[in-house]
Amino acid sequence: AYVFQSGWTGVNERTFIAIKPDGVQRRLVGQIVQRFEKKGFKLVGMKLIQATEGLLKEHYTELRSKPFFSGLISYMSSGPVVAMVWQGLDVVKMARKMLGETNPADSLPGTIRGDYCVEVGRNVIHGSDSVESAQREISLWFRENELQCWEDTHSHWIYN
Ligand code: GDP
Ligand code: MG
């Protein structure tokens, strides 16, 4: 069970990002990680993981009654995903902007989905949709000791 931790706010806000199996297969991991690094966010957790159906059903529990749900679970379990936690000011909302819209067809060029994919059922990346979802998803995918606290030596050049 997860406990909502209200301490992770401001520059310590965190979001859960996952490069989906198509993103890994298509060798997009480096490019996607680079976008978050260049933006100025801080990586606090990352692992390559073959997600179980149980984990994915829990992760996408809000969508369980959708017609595409079983296809979504088999897509997401078709290979390893890169699960990540990124930290920074307004990271949840800004990461969603960096991702683009759920449907790549509605995603502007310059966004990850706008640049790297075509169909909603192969949209290469996941990002939490709210601070509450981020807390839930991070505790679902990561143990506390898999998340690193480290001093960002150039944070003064990102935050004033
Ligand atoms: P997201 O938060 O932008 O990822 O979108 P949702 O939470 O609404 O949906 C989760 C994921 O389910 C999406 O990223 C897609 O991979 C998939 N999905 C959503 N809508 C559809 C759909 O209409 N058809 C199919 N095949 N997949 C969908
Ligand atoms: Mg979502």
C-alpha cells in the first residue's frame, strides 16, 4: 500500500517515466533520457525491467474496463521497459508536455510522441498524469532503496 508523501514538492517533485517496450526495441532510450537530462531534471532512479502482468494491471488499474486494456497489458509486457524517476520543479506537468498527447497524431513535433511514434497503441513512453499518480506509480515500481538522493552540483544554473 502506498502512502502519499506531501514532502516531495517544489524542486523535489518527482514523476514516474517509463520507456515502453517499443522504445527500448527501437533504441530510443538514449535520446529520451537525454531530453530529460538536457531539460535540467535530476535522475533519481532507473532500471531495465520486464514488468509482470500483475504489476501492469495495477499500474493501469484505472483503464481496466477499456476495450484496449488486454492489448495494452500484452504490449507493455512484450519486452523490458526502462522505469525511471525524475525530480525537479513542476516535473509532473512539464514531463507530460515533453511527452506530448496520448495519441501521437495529436502530438506536436518537438515532443517525444510527436517525434518518435505514430499510433496510440505504440506510443513509446509513459509519464504520470498528476503528483498523486506519480507517488502511487513510484511506490509501485521502485523500492525506497532504489531511489538515490544525490547533490546536483549545477542546480544553481537551473534554479535561481
Ligand atoms: P497516457 O497517460 O497519455 O499514457 O494515456 P492513458 O492513461 O489514457 O492511457 C494509457 C496508455 O494506454 C496510453 O499511453 C496508450 O498506450 C494506451 N491507450 C490509450 N488509449 C488507447 C486507445 O484508444 N487504443 C489503444 N490501442 N491504446 C490506448
Ligand atoms: Mg495515463
